[in-house]
Amino acid sequence: MSLSTRLTERFGIKHPVISAPMAFAAGGALAGAVGAAGGLGLIGGGYGDAAWLDEQFAAAGNQPVGCGFITWSLRKSPEILDAVLARNPKAVFLSFDDPEPFASLIRARSIPVICQVQTVRDAARAIDIGADVVVAQGSEAGGHGERRATMTLVPEIADLIASRSPATLLCAAGGIADGRGLAACLMLGADGAVIGSRFWASREALVHPNMHRAALAACGDDTTRSSVMDIARRIDWPPRFTARVLRNSFTDRWHGREEDLRANADEEAARWRKAWAEGDVDVANTFVGEAAGLIHAIEPAGEILDRIVREAEAAIQGRSRI
Ligand SMILES: Cc1cc2nc3c(=O)[nH]c(=O)nc-3n(C[C@H](O)[C@H](O)[C@H](O)COP(=O)(O)O)c2cc1C
């Protein structure tokens, strides 16, 4: 049995898994390793640093990879999209804000557009503007997102796609870290999974070892969603989006006191950024999802992908309870 789906067919990949374009963490080595193992690997274009992106495309070597952008941030430096399109990426992934006009520019180059959404309304918009793949992201996800849970958001958007645009593909994101999760999202009507946290916990990810250690010691209960990290980093996220991170003394102190934090921003921003660089996980937050509780080792991305797919196949065939 194989897990071929419309996603594997459309993208010419072996496994129905996309590695998430995680800002700072998903560089070319991770995207390339996921691609080499049969998934679709994405570089995290994040807040748009052209020199960093050049390095990361080089690190992916000859392996074809795609790239993701934080859409509201891309609006501030749209020229970065041109530079990435010139590399003929395997796909461009847009998340957080209206995908236009970027989606049209990408599609005009015959490059597939993947739109990650957090609500049914945004899914409808993604379908209307011709997204090739809609990613339904639940709030279990690591990093930024919104409030809906994967379990209901995915089938609701599957129904919307079935009635409005059956050729559009659907992936699930948020909390998928093993074969059970992959099998479940296919059962919910998705064509594949976008996996972030589990690949963040890989050897190839660009993550401070202290943050990896903190995630391995954590369970899903230890995460929280907040905006205080963005206030500390002075990144102006639209208020509807918060980020899931591991709770620590910083979030315990400031979450719910955002105005006080803004009043102390100079001092706290410097403290947070220093802690991030040094891997001081008590001050700087570890960006990881509820899936932290399903992650028990930092392993090569290719091994992680192989195991997830093997487990999912077994789960679907009913051969094992995993
Ligand atoms: C460390 C980290 C950074 C992330 N950065 C981004 C990002 O820059 N752009 C984006 O679209 N999504 C980002 N995400 C969210 C992912 O796209 C995806 O929705 C999420 O990782 C899926 O849930 P999971 O973490 O439970 O696998 C990030 C996730 C993590 C864990």
C-alpha cells in the first residue's frame, strides 16, 4: 500500500507531506532533506531577508524546494518574491493576510500557490483567487496562527472545497507529528499534511540546542498562545494572530499585561533578543506547537518522514494501534 494522494500526484512527490516554511528554523538543509526523502520541502522565507534566502537556496543544493512567506510582511518588501520566483521554486506558500496580488504573480509563472488559512472565510478567499492548495491550520500549530482547531477546521474546509472547487487540494496543519496524525488528516478529507513542529525537532533545522532540549522535556500542556514575544521582538503582527510557544518566565510575566510590556519595550526587547541568541529559554520563547508532547528525539528529517509515513500506512491498514 502506498499513501499516494492527489497531493503526491500533483507535485510528483512520494509522500503526502509538506514541511512547513518555519521562519528562522526551516532553512535549505531541512527543506532539501524533506525533498530528498520524498516530501515537499519549503524554506521559511519569514520576514524576508534576501541574503539569508540566497544562502538557504544554496544549502538545498540540487534538491528542488519551495519557499513560504508571511504575507503581510512580504507586502513591505515585495521584491523578495521576484528573487525567489527567479529560482523557479517548486511552490510558494503564503500565510497570514490576503494572498493577492502575490498569488496572481506566482501563478502567472506557472508555480503552484499554497495558501495557509486559519478560518473558513479565508479558505473561501483562497479558493476564489485560485490557490492550488489550501492549508487548513488549526490552533494546535507551533508558531503563528489563530483559534480554530484542526479537527473541525479541516473537514469544514473539505466540504467547502467539495462544493465550490473540487480540483483545489487541501492539506491539514496543526498538531500532526506522527503516523496517527497523518492518517487522521487524510480521514478528515485532506490530501496531505503540513508538518512544522516535528521537522523543527530535526537535526537539519536551524534551532538552538537549548530550545530543542526544552521541547523534548515539554508536553503539549506546556505551550501557550500569546503576542508578547512579538511585542518583545518589535514585530508588528496583525492582532488576530498570536503565536504558540513554550510558556516560560517571560510569558508568565507579561501575557495579559501587553500595555505594560509596550511601556517597557526598550529594555525587554533587548533582553529577549539577547536571550534568543544565547538560547536562554527562560526568557526567549521556544516556538513549537502542542505536538511537543509527541516529540521524543531530535532525528534526521528523512527518518522522521519515513517513520510518519510507515506508521500512517499501518494505521490506515489497521495492522497496528501504533
Ligand atoms: C518554529 C515555527 C515557525 C513557524 N514559522 C512560520 C512562518 O514563518 N510562516 C508560516 O506560514 N508558518 C509558520 N509556522 C507555522 C507552520 O506553517 C505550520 O502551520 C505549523 O507548524 C503546523 O503545525 P505543527 O507545528 O503542529 O506541525 C511556524 C511554525 C513553527 C513551529
